[in-house]
Amino acid sequence: MIFTPDLVAELEILARYDLSTIGEGIKVHKTAEPSVIAATQRLFDKGLISLGDGGYLTSLGLGVAEHVQALITIMKRE
């Protein structure tokens, strides 16, 4: 399977970012689902976000999030 549960969780985190303002980040709380916490840490480890518990998109992360959100928009078309 190409889309593993871990990959889907990471994509879902990237989809949560508001791309209309780069000054707005996200915060993943310690009470979040373990899969969400782990996905957020993996995005940080990959250099896509600024903190292990969310933060802001890096310049690389911004590009990836733009692609993720464009893909979602395209796939939702009927």
C-alpha cells in the first residue's frame, strides 16, 4: 500500500494549516490521539514544521502543504 496510515496522518496534519497566512501555526496538545502526536513529530523530523508539537510551516513545509491542499481540492471535485 502506497498510502500508509502514518503517511495519511502526516498529510492530514499538513491539511490543517491555513495557507492564507504564514503567520498562523498549529499546536498539537499532549491529549491528542497518539497517531496525531507521532505524525506531527515526524513532520518536524523531516523539516516540514518548526516544532515537534506543531508550530509553523517551514519553507519546505509550505510547498508540501500547498500540494497536499491542492490535491484535496482536486480530489473533492465531482
